[in-house]
Amino acid sequence: MISRDEIQKAADALFDAHAGQTYCAPVRDLIGLDPQAGYEVQAINTARWVSAGRRIVGRKIGLTSAAVQNQLGVDQPDFGVLYADMEYCDGDEIPLSATQQPKAEAEIAVILGRDINAQDTTPSELIRAIDHVVPAIEIVGSRIKDWDIRISDTIADNASSGLYVLGGPVRALHGLDLVNAGMVMKCNGRPVSYGAGIACLGNPLNAALWLARKCAELGAPLKAGDVVLTGALGPMASMGPGDLFEADIEGIGSVRLAIAAK
């Protein structure tokens, strides 16, 4: 059985690594491979960050690819918290110092216009709650050295969250084909990732529905105005100093960002 002391030690290691821009050993050495233990660690650090003044503005969904789920031995996605200081503007140059072992993922983001409180939220209720849809690039990161992660590591580390950029245009959900929306992400003009909406649990709305129900179940339901990053549409790509990334998602729009050279 995992002790409270081990949970706390795992939270301390990740919190200190984030705050100090350093890296720690896999926390599975302390909490095993239990996803619930990972969420307990994440919750400790969420409370710490909120107490320190960070503001929650949404959630990100991870592990939406069946291949990645199989690799990590799980049968459902995971999620992490988005804070206001994680969001950058379309086309921004992002300081290298703001990243930790960064990798880029192209995603579809939905922004909510209504609260979602029910644990049995229906697909139609989710659709009515979505105010608009935009393309996004998530810069994932890891406080765990060399990305040596398993399921409990990534959940504990806020689902390997880093930063994100929302693109445009802003579109209403009505009439969009999220399933067949093809994606190409380029780094310095060279394609580095291909995919489509179907790669995200069959439909990005499926991922958003899972999240809405899960957050309600945990007593922290999604709220109007929340940003939801629904999950990667294709493989993630490594990022380095001076890189320029652009993602185009068919029928949705495009989004750009750069990583500062130093």
C-alpha cells in the first residue's frame, strides 16, 4: 500500500523540479504504477500552485491515442490542469527557459460557454456547452529526467503539461467535421507530424466528454470559459532553440509559435 509519505515525497520532487527548472527521478519509484496515486500527487501540487496565485483556466487531455495507451498499459486517457501563465499568443516567441524537455503536439481546443456539472453528461449536453473551437499547439514537458515515464509518472506530473498556444480563426462547432480534420505540423517548414481528428479517441468530442464526466466525478467540474485541449492529432515532435512550428488543421485553422534561440 502506498503511504501518504510516499505520495508527499513524489509531489515535493515534482514541485521542486518545476520551480527550479531541474529534473527528478521517476516518481513511480515512490508511488508504483497506480493512476489514482498519480492523481493524488497532482492534486497536492495543484493546491500548492493555486495557493501561490496561479489561476486555473482549463484542462488538457492526454493519452488519447490507442497506441500510447497500449504502450503505457492503460485503457483510458488522463488529464492535467491548465494555468493562465501557460497560455501564449498565436505567433509568439516562447522563452526557452519557460520549457522543460519540450515537445510539440497539434490539437483541437474547445472553449466552453457553459458549466458542465453532471457525472453523466450526455454528448448533446457537451455540444451545447461548447462556445467555440480553435486549433492549438501544446508544448508538453516533463520534470522527469529524459522523459523516463510510465502512467503514474505522467499523471503525477500534471499529465506532462507545459505551455500552449491557441490559433485561429475562432469557429462555432456547428458544421465542423472534427473527425476527418486532417493535420500537418511543420518545424522550420518541414513536416514533422501528420494526423487527423479520428486519432483522438475517434473524435475529439469523445475526449472532451470523457474529461467532463471525470472532472464532475472528482468534484471539480468544468466551468464556462474553460479551455480544453482535447489531445494530440498526431505524433509529438521534439523542439529546440530557434525552432518555428506551424500546424494547419483542415477546416479548423492554423497556429504558429517559435522557441527563442537562447
